[in-house]
Amino acid sequence: MTTATPDITTTDLMDAVAAVSSAFFVDFAGAAGRHGLSSSQAKALGVVTEAVPMRALAGRLGCDASNVTGIVDRLEGLGFARREAAATDRRVKIVTITDAGREVLLRIRADMGRAHRALESLDGEQRAALLAMCAQLLPLLEA
């Protein structure tokens, strides 16, 4: 005899994803703070692992272009990122991470103890399934 599983609503899934995202963010923000960065500054480092125009960086961070200037100013001041004019249009500024920025980003990620413990509790099949679900959902959320 099999037992019926209750219908899982989209709201149930949204609440679950929000709770996991919130807990992950708290761990990330704490780790960033322990390394002298705000969560926005640390998130920006994760985005500029490849060269990104300032306007695109603002879009990926979900903030105004004016806010990105302050974030990048701080990262540049710490030696974690650099800003250069685009070769094709000198008005466009491109942001890239420096070696020091890569190093601090790795330290922040390594310092996320709760996230590591949670993800390491998954077996190989669960890890593959989670990664596949994220790969399926992310493009739809970014569209």
C-alpha cells in the first residue's frame, strides 16, 4: 500500500526556497563581514570573476548604477577589483577582479561554515539533483 503525498504548491516551494536563500545569505553576509566586506561588496566580487561593465554589474546585483559606483570604489580601494575603460567605448567602465579579490572571495566562501555543513550533508545523487534544479531554475528567474 502506498501513501499519497500531499500536493506541494508553488507557494510551498517559494517559501522553502526563500528560507534556504535567507539562511545562505545570513551565512554569506557573516563571512563577508569577517573579511571586512559588506554582503554587496562580496557579491560583486563573485560577479566580476570575469570582466563586467558597470551597468551589467548593477543589474546582476539588483541595484542602481549609482550604488555600484560606491561598491566598486571600496573594492578598488582595497585592491580587490579594478575599473578600466572599455576598448570600444571609453565611456563604458569595465570591472574585473584582482588576484587579491579572488583570494578574499575564496576565503569568504571557505568561511561559510553553515552552508558547507548543509551542502556536505547531501549525498552525491542529492547534490547532482540540486545542481540540476538550480541550472533549470536560474535562467527562468533571470529572464
